[in-house]
Amino acid sequence: MSSSLATIRERFSRALGDYREEAATSNGAADGTTIVATALKDRQDDFYNDWYVKVTSGTYSGSTRFISDFAQSTGTITVLAAFGGQIVSGVTFELHRFNPDDKDTIIQQTITSNFPAFHRRIMNETLITND
């Protein structure tokens, strides 16, 4: 069984209780400082302040930013440092209390340092021929 880094990060984050995945429901600011998702309106104002947002699709996929403000009334996240441009409707993203890039680094280091213990050699000695 193999798992992608994104899947391992999701499972690790869920275990920590700091994972949420959503999609933008309308275009954010043209300068790339906001993401809008009405599904986030289930949390109070400022709930996601000091969290991180990681874009997982679209032009800025893989980009992580620190959240400076969250407006419950509109479901708008404002980031401290702008993305390279507008986050448009339909773009998916993850929310994390702890920096997801740091989590990725920890996961990769753990796999690298423990590879021999995780590795299981599989020998397939069956022979398949065309009858």
C-alpha cells in the first residue's frame, strides 16, 4: 500500500484536529489577498486567524499562506502575503492550524530516516506464459 504525501498530511492533520478542505465559492480579490468560501461561514469571526491556507488546485496549487483575518459573514479568508494573483471560484484549499509545509518536511524526514523499517521487499516468482 502506498500513500501520497497529501494523503499522509491529511491523515496526520486530522489526527491533530487541524484539517479542513473546502473550495472557493466565488472569486477572491484581484490582488490575491483573499479566498472566499461560503462553507466557512459555520465558524465565528476570526476563527481561522493565525491558521494557514494551502491551495491544492488551480494556478497557485501548492502555495501556502498565513491567514491574517477571517470574516464569518462572507466566509472570506485574508492572507498576510498575497498569492501571485486572484484565487478564483472552484479552487480547492486546505486549512491548518500548523504550517502544512512544515508537516510535509516532518513526514518526508520520517520516511527517509525510517525507510529500512518501512520497506518490505516483495519477491514475485510466478511465471506467466501465454498458453
